[in-house]
Amino acid sequence: MKQLLIAIPLILLSCVAIPASGADKTKPRATAKSNTSSGNQVFPPGASIPVSPQRKLAQIGNTEEFESVIMGRVIGTADVFGNGPYDLFLYPDRIFPFRGFDEQGTPYYGKVVKIKENHDARMEGAILTGPDNEIYCVHGHRRKIRVSKFDRSKKEFQPYAESGQLDVPAGVGGGMAARIDDNGKLDVYFTISDGVAYRPPGPHHHSPAYIPYDGAGFWRGKIPRRMMYHARFDSLRLKKTESVHRSGEGPGEFLFSVNGMDVLNLGAERSPGIVTTEKQSVLRFFPIDPDTGELGPKQYVNNEDQVALRHSVINAAVKAIPNPETGLSNLIVTDTGLVWFYPHTGQFSENGSPIYGAAQPVKAEGLRLALGQLPVISPGDMDGDGLVDLMAGNDAGKLLFVKNIGTKQRAEFDNPVAVLVGGKPLDIKPGYRGSIQGPGEAMWGYTCPTVCDWNGDGRQDVILNSSLGDYMLLLQEESTSDGQPVFSAPKTMYGDGIQLHLAWRNQPAVTDWGTDGPLCLIALDEKNLLRQFWRVDDQNVDRGELLTFEDGSPIPANVDEAAGQTGRAKLVAHDWDGDGDVDLLLGTSRGLSFPASKSFHLPSDYGDDRAASILFLRNVGDNTHPQFEYIQQLAFDGERIKLGIHSCSPIPLDVGRGKIDLLCGEEQGSIRYYPRELLTVIGHKE
């Protein structure tokens, strides 16, 4: 029997490899032999899956092998490859070469080009094309401004100039914009933090005693702000700082953080302006005096309804990209997971601020499937074509349909699209006080869908949890003409006559326990224990018994942390070991702590080596009276699966090989593939 020993102070782990399927509870568990050969694999083992080869382009976004846009880091556009000023720079080391514009005018790109990173000439801040047609990057370094110059032949930025110490109260940070005026002066725009602490005093924000809101529902902490600053230099060489001062009065212009800003060209008859984005993804506009570079009053960028434009995902960053016909500045916006394009309509509000159309996905060649950060996936034949599709939630509070456009012998997944829920795309946002972790997370929805036929009409529905912790039902209605599923407006679910409010960010499992009886929803309850809830009708469930270990004790999560660290687990009911009894697979964050024994918890007790993990609860009772062994963990090719910090979302699925493999949504935004023969289960012994 294969033994894997992991050294942890004062604890001895005996990790015994267990076959991932076909185990007989009465027989010794054989060791599965590792085989790294790809064989008849549908996707590369252990890697993120691509968009179907039937689609030449996929939306640019985070995946496990490409993290350039994480937390909103578009840096700018310029002409690198001789095809116009449209090549896209993404932090920290990527350039997408421009290939053309589609029928809607949205730019699309070729395969990404990686450039050499240089700590002294970092690609952050603002990309600027100088009068000499050279490409520069203006960025902050503590209380100084630095300029780097791009070497097109070497594909790297190199140090070019550094200012003296600026007379500012703190380090230069946040998004940055820069322009060169007609006299060669360099104007740089940046923000400075006001230094206000966010969280309220008292217990740590993961403590059970943490109280984020007062009795009236107001945040007990403070709201940090950032203040806009303007510095003018004699030239790109930064030899003389001619002025540096705050552009505004009173409290800081921006809440929490500023991730992006840029200079807009608004036409020959209008002065330029600055566009900015902040943590809550509001787009603001500041007119620029073209002679002095000074900023006018803060305004809003507007949408076509003459309403302040807000990108629908938190932590947006913005940069300008010129319209090839008018020269007016369109917008490229990145967020926590994806890249978007906003077209300038050619119209302006009465106060002069620009008006932009709806966001369109920015696509490129050779990319993996990207779902936005922290994707939570669930399988089902959503369109009735006999192929298993995916539904996905994400950190932004969206619900996406990922159609399987392959065959029964080989799954292939299309670009994800937002589905209609009650006639419009789903967009869960907790708002000011809906998040356990405070108003700074007002835009994080954390949608967790579970696909099942809840009302028995033959169509696949969705049970939905989110950052709100309020369970909702989305009933599937008639599909659209192009076959996309459509859902009813969210229906509130109730337990014991009151709104079903359970642990947040927990994806529930749904099963009939193999008995063709009533459906059972399994979720983490108010005490963060695994509990059964039995379907009564479409919107009501009866509170059932706790699930337990063999000794009758309940199954807890997060025994050592509380508050925002509760919930979070992604649950799947599936007979993983093939013995006829329904087991549970669990996707965890690194902070979860399901018991692997009476004294050891996974994955939190791995200490500094803990990570988001795929756990296994083996049913050693039966489907009528389920009881479970202590938590075990899935390993891939002999190594326990470790998937970052915040989240992972496993689903068992036959992708065309005639066996149940595993797909897993991982926090960067991609879905990884694990073939069954390379998966084992590792357990813990005292």
C-alpha cells in the first residue's frame, strides 16, 4: 500500500492512495498507478480547457496560465507591430497584437506576446506614444515618477527617466494617466490615499465576535478615499518638476481605490479629458485645460440613457483606444476577470461628458475558456440536444451558459454568454450592507448555481446561492430562437416559512439519494454544518437532519474561523467510488477546515502549504441512512490538488471517453481537466 508522508510539526500524516472509482467498502483499497500519458484525453490533463476549435476567437480573460488582467490592469494601447495604435498592453508582461475590427467596431487580437519583465522599468501606470513615435510607460515609484521606454526589437521596457522626490503626502498609486502638450510638457495624473483605515476596531474580521454593521445597519468602519493629483514636468526626461498639487478640495474624489485612468481625445472642437475608474467601477470624467493641464470639476461618464456609466464588475480599470475613423477615444475596460470594449457614441451630455455604448467582449486567438474570477460550475443538458452543457456563476454575480458544441465522443465548449433571467441578464450585487465583509464588497456577487430539474418538468433549472446567502430558484422556460436557455425571474426559497438564508457563497448539492424520492438540497446551514433540506414544492423546503460522520457527530466547516470565512464550499452529490451510494465532493477555499480526523482539518491544517482543494466525503452508510468517513482529498498524478486561495468548483463529467472524469473551476477563471485514471484519494490517519 502506497504511503505518502507529509511533514507537519507535531502531526504525522499517512496519506493512503485510494482508487477514485469502483472501490468495494469490504475490500482493501488498492493503489492506483500513476500514468501521465495523455492517451485518449479530450483535454490536456491537469490544464485549463480551451474554447472549442470551432471558434477562432475567445474573450481575453484570466485563466490559470494567464493572469495579466487580474484585478483590472489594462495599461494602454500603442502601435507596436505596425498596424496602428491599437496593440493592447496588459499588466505585467503581455501585449496582444491588433488584428482588426469586427462588424460592431470592437477590436480583436492575435495570440498574446509575452515581453521581458524589468523591475526598474515596470509595465504599469500609463502607456504614452511620444512625438518621436516611441512608446513610453509612465508609472509611480514611492513619491517619484518614472518613465520607461519600450525597445521594440527586444520587446521590453527599459529605464528612461526618474523625477525627484515629489511634495506629496504619500506614495504615488492607483491608476495613472499622462499627456504631452503642444510645448512638450508632460502632465501626469495620479491619486494619493487619505490613509483612513477601512475595518472597524475590535476583533479580527474572521473572528466570530466580528461585528461589521451597527444596530441601524451602518458600517462601523470608515470608507477610505483617494485624492486626485496633477504633476507637470518640463519633458519626458523629468529634469524639472514645474508643479505638483492636488486637483480638488474636500474628501477624496474616489472611494477605496483607483485602478485605471487615461486621457481622452474628444475631437478637435472639444478639450481633452480624463476618464477614471475606481473600486466600485464608476466611470468619472474630468475636463482638461489644454494650456495648463489643470483639471475641471468631476463629472460622470454617461451611458446611452444619460445615466452615469458603471461597469458591472468590481475593480474595473480603463484605458482609451482611438476610433480609426473619427479619432475619438473608445474605451478598453478590464475587471477582475475579463476584457471589454465600450464604443464612443459620438454624443455628449449637456455638461460635456462623453456618452458610451454598451460593453462588448474583446477577443483574441489561442485562448483558454475564461469565465471571470472564482467560477462556480454545474453541468446539465440545458438546451435538450443530448450534450451536457455548463452553467457558471462567478465573482461578478453573473450567470453564464457554456454550450457544449462538440459531440458525445468529444465535448467542446463555446464562448460563455449571459443568460436571460426574468428578461435580463442576472447581476447579483450585495450593495452597501449585503456582504459580510463590508461595503467595499458591494459589487461582488459570488453566484453559485446548481443545475437540477427542481420542478420535474423535464427542463434543467438552477438553485442559486450567492454573496447574499439567500437561496433562489430559477425555473427554465422556453429557450430563445438560437437555443439559449431562458429562466424565470428569481423566486425566493423558504424553509419553515421564512426566507431560506444559509451560509454565503456555498454551492448546494441536490440529489434524490438514488431512491427516486423527493429531492434533497444539501447545504451549509447557519452554524456552518452540512444539513439536508427536503423539497416540498417549487419554493419551499423542509428542514431535515444534519449529515454526520460514522460516529454520529455533525460535519462542520471552518471550525477555527468564522464571519466571512464561513460557507464558501462547493458541494456535489455523486457516487464517486462507484459502490451505489451517493458520496459528496467538496471544493474548498484555503481557509476551510473540514475534519480529516478528530484533530486534523483539510486543507487549513496544512499551514503555509494549504490551498483551495477538492475534498471527498465517502458515504459508508447507505442512501437511506447516509453516514460519512472523515474528509479525504483528491490527488492528481500522485500530488494533492492545490488551486490557489479563494475557491475551486469540481464537477464529475463524462467529456466523451465513456468514463466519469473531473472538471474543476479554479479561481483565476478557467476550468481544469482531470482524467479519472490519474486521480486518487488520499486519506489521513492519526
